[in-house]
Amino acid sequence: MTNSTTRPYVGRSVPRREDAWLLRGAGRFIDDVPVPSDTIHLGFVMSPKAHARITAIDASAARALPGVIDVLVGDDVAKLVKPIVTRIDFPGYKMTGRDAIARGKVRFVGEHVAVVLAESPYIAQDAIDLVRVEYADLPVIVGLESAVAPDAPLVHEQLGDNILFQNAFKTDKFEDAFASGDFVIKETFRTGRVAGVPIEPRGCVAMLDLVGDSIILYTSTQIPHLVRTGLAEFLDMTESKIRVVTPEVGGGFGTKAQAYPEEFVAAALARKYRRAIKWIQDRREEFLTSIHARDHLYRIEAAVRGDGVIAALRVDLLTNAGAYSSYPFGCTLETTGGVRMIVGPYTIRNYSYEARSVATNTCPSGAYRGVAQPSCFFAIEGVMDRIGRRLGVDPAEIRLRNLIKPDAMPYVNVVGVRYDSGSYVASLKRAMDLVGYAAFRAKQPADRLIDGKYRGIGICSFTEISGTGAPGWRARGLVRLPGFDSALIKVEPTGKISVFLSHAAAGQGHHTAFAQIAADHLSANFD
């Protein structure tokens, strides 16, 4: 047992336990999972077209290749996997479905149009190249502004437009508050489209547990519980007959915080062929089919008082959902996140927004590295800098005038988010002291050119939402996210303590952090 001089472990610097085997190459990633000798290897035929009708698929040459077990098209897979639908209970959301393998039409480059099953991954790749697909091109839409134009080509004809989600908000007497400002800062901020690109691409292995006809799915994911929920829904199974196992994850970043068609197809085919199914994504597939993010357009108007304090803020946000509303978080995640979080640590009490998520002929977007936080903070911080330039006031001082003060805590912001605590003013001042902000500004010439280089200093003050449980998801319409995890602690007769977790590790140091927590709560040695 420990004593008061050695506790707590939480907060102490201790060697990471997982590094020993990871640095020796002993980690077991998805491609290292042992598989039966009769495993079928899966490959996907991807569309080279962003928007087209599928007029014919000839798989005869692929089927004739020695080692090929079968080739399935969209209609075949549709008998095994239901259309993938992201259900969101939020005003302004339009629900769309996605076939696991495209039927009749493709909507982005990389969308799967056929499945190849073979005795080895190399034969599967050769067979993919032998599948001949004929397309009839359709008009393509990729840009945010063009997607909402009245004459824009439609990604989903049945919707009547390309707006998958639309929501608006305005505080009481907003227009009066906006008119009270002494001047208006008006600006447009745009962020480009990005992808996560983890070192380890995605992959999965589906095995049939013949006892009880259950499925065991090994998958490189950050959300094993939600993958299981999706499998149950789209394969028409009960969750008790599905076990999802996450091995080591070679990077996730949110890219692997989605459930993908490949996982549903692999599990369905394991049931159909009564054999293990393995699929490992290559880098080209990763670029084309793993979710993208960040294609956002903010049009902002800030009514500002003479002292630099924002009197009212108006935001018009467009986000690019891609061709489909990704599962399980959907196209509303970035859109609602951007307009809800943009007020950050600032005392903005008069606020209006219109937020829209639009469909385009691009890869579906999803949760990636802070969701909309980097883009919305980029926008509001840009506004703060412009206020400073307009008034000739240092940008740090402008922020200090707008930050929530300590005596306002606990604070509920304009969209109803509660801040239990926060030291925004003190934190900014402390950061300025640590970097020698005043001295840097004093030495900075007007043109900022020093030794042939432009020298500047950037400031960003923001709040980050984390630890969102089921109530937080429900507030944003995501009613099918249970928001739970489980743990089991066993104390052996020897005194050894074993902790079993359901939370998927993706490089965060779970083996170390949870051992620290357990040691503190159980008054045990960290070892």
C-alpha cells in the first residue's frame, strides 16, 4: 500500500507503460490480428467519377481469375446490408440513406461500386483491376457557394436542393443591439478541406463465432461501441450477438471515430460465406474514402462599441458535408459545433446565426481533430485582430476587454453552454508574461520586417468542449449515441490488480493513465 507522501499518482510524471512493447514493434495492429487459414480477403472497386450513373458492370474477367471466390455488386450487397442512415433528431435536418455499395449512381470519387473476394489480398487487387464499369457522367458540384446556388446540380434529387441541414438562432432584440454598435467589422473566413491521414490506414477482420452464430469484428476504430450499434442496425442483428475488438490503433484523430461501409460489408460477408473476412485499406483508399473535414465558410459581422467590446455578433456558416451524412455523427456535427463554439471565452450576449450543411460530390465529412473548433476560433480571433487594427489597440488588449471576467463564473454563454470555471483573463496575461509579449511588441518595427523576415506574434483564446456524454449529444440531436463506457477491476489473491476497459486506445497512453487513476483510488502501488 502507498502512503501520503507517494500519492497521488495522477499528475505525476511516470514512464509510459505501453512504450516498451510499442517501441520494440511488439504492438498488435489490425493487420497483425491472427486469422484462420481459410480467411477470405476483401477488395473494393472504387469509382473514378465524382457524379455519374452506373450503366453496366462486367465482372466476368475478374470472376475467371484463379483464386477469386466471388464478385458482388450493389444489388447483391443490398440483400445483406440495409441502407446506412444517420438518424438525427434536430430541426432542419434532412435524412438521407447510403447503400454500402453504390447502386445506380455514384456521388464521389472513391465510392465503392463492387466487392471482390479472393484467397489472397494480391489476387483481390488483380481482380479489382479486371472489373469493368461503365458510367454516364452527371454534373459535378464541389464548392460551397455553388452548391447552394438556385441552379446547382443536385447530389440527392429527392431533396430538391443540396442543403442537408439548416438551423438558425437569434437572441431577443438582436437587431437593436447590433444597431447600438459604433462600427461594424465585416469579414469572410474560409478553411480548406483536409483529411486525417493516420500512419495506419483503416482495416477490419470479421470472424464468425459458430457458437450462437455471433460476429467478432476486429477493427481499427476509436468508437467500438458505436460500430457495434451500427452493425446491429444495418445487419439486422442483436447487439448481444456482436463483439467489436479494437487492437492497437495507429492513429485516429477522429478519422477512425466513424463507422464505415467496409466494416458492415465485411461482417455481412462473414455471415454469408461462413468464413473470416479480412480487409486492409491502402493509402489511396484512405485518401479517397476516409472522412474529410474543415471545408467551412464563415461570413461574420461584428457590431463593436468604441472601446472595442463586441456589442453583437452575426454569423452565416456554410459547411461541406460531402456526398453523404457520415455515420454516426452526421452532417450536423461540424455545423452546430461551429456556431455554438465560436463565442468561446468572450462575453458575447447578443448573437445571431444561420448555419447550413450542404451536400457536394466529395468524400463525406466527419469528426476530425476538434471538429469545427479550429475553424470557428480562427474566425472569431480574426475578428478580434481586425477590431484592434480599426481602433489602433493592441490585439491582446482587445481580447482582454472582451474576455469573460472571473467574477462571472459559473457562466452560461449565449447559446446555453455552462462554464463551471475558467481563468481566461489571468491565463492570457500569464501567457503574455511567459513569452515576453510587451518586450516583443516594443522591439517590433511598423513593417514587422526583421532580418529579411516578417516577425509577428499570434494570439488565440478559446474554450474546448470535451467529455461530451449522452446528454450533450442529445442536445445536438444525436439521440443514438449512448455515451457510455465500462470498466472492470479485479483484485487477485496475490494482490495484483487488473483493470479491464472498454474505451479504445489510439495512442493516448491509456495503460499508464488508467493505472494512475486506479492506484490512487485503490491506495495501491502504481506497479
